[in-house]
Amino acid sequence: MKKKSLLNPILTVDDDAMISSLITSSLQNEGFSTLSASDGEEALLFSEKHDPCLIILDVMLPKIDGIEVCRQIRKRSDTPILMLSVKGDEFDKVLGLSIGADDYLTKPFSPRELVARVKAILRRSLPKILGSPKKIKYHDLEIDFDKCKVIVRSKEVTLTVYEYKILQALTSSPGQIFTREQLIQKIYTYEDVSVVDRVIDVHIANLRAKIEKDSSAPEYILTIRGLGYKFAEIN
């Protein structure tokens, strides 16, 4: 899957013209190029046609809602997605992240916070910040950190930014137990009081579904009951 260029536009998808205009102007003031869509169908069309470097996606959209748009985009692309919604309870956050979104922001929000989150997501998406080049091979799993490639049973798999960061954190010290709080601190580069332990569990479940032969009996990412998670010790 090809890498996203920061020269590509950021796609904003919101049917509220005022909010869309606010987001667009805030991003343009920071030097980003932008593109706007007002419904789910347009979002899918523009995401494929213009190959945006990031998508800001409202949950409540005409024609096709944001949840389904996110699902469809994730089937063919690893483009970072920041979801927006007026809903702010834990269930909605977990749902958005579980279907492949990289972050979740509740309305109303400040343009300053939005821009900060966009920049943080894009920084995490860049290979150059992922540490020194290295590779790991363990059983049927191969990770090339230099190229941001994960291969399972000779087939490349697509991970979200957060899934990749969790895998990177766990494999940085095989055998070491990481608490959920430690993983939150490692994958989020800003303080976000809305992030809960349950979000880490969702990311782990999604990650296991992609790399384990049997996610109910994992051989790579192990649960240490009452403590957290660890990557299996590599001999």
C-alpha cells in the first residue's frame, strides 16, 4: 500500500458548512492544503480520487454515515482518520476506534486542539519518527520498522497508526509487561483525558485479529492478567 504524501490534501467531511469552513480555514492557516465533502458518498469518492494524507470525518452524515464510510475506507486504505461527533460517551469513542479510526474528537472543539491532533496524527504516520531501522522475525510474523511493513504468514497486513505504535512498543522489549496506562502514554503524544483503558483493549483485539492465527489463543501478544500485555520473548 503506497505511502501518503503530506503534499496531498486533508479531506474534511462534514455536512455542517460552518464547521467545515472553520476546519478548512484553520488547516490552511497552518499551511495544509484541504478538500471538503458534505456527505458519505462524496467522502468515499474524494478519498479514492484525491488520496488525502488524512481524513477528518464526521459521524453523522447524509447518504452514508461516518461509521460506514470509515469501514469502507479501511478495507482499501491506511489513510489516517480523525472522527468527529457530538456524542462523547465511552461507547462511541470505542466504536469509532474499533472500526479503524486513528483518533476521536468530540464536538464542540477548539480549532487549536483540532490542528494539534491533526499534526500529532501526521507525525505518528511518518516513518522517520518510528525509531532507528530494525527488523523483527518471530515465527510467522515479520516486522520491518524502517519500511513500516508487517508481514504475517508471507502476506502484508495493514495496521492503523495506533495498532502499529502498540506493536512497536511491545516489540521494543519482548517479555516486558506494559500496563494499559504505559501503552496510552507511548501511543498518544498529547494529554487526552478522554482516552480510557478500554481503548487499549480494543486496539489489542484488532491487532490480534490481524496477526494471530487464533486471537483467542495468541502466541505473539500475551495478556498478563491484572497487569497488562507483553510481546512473547524472542529467543
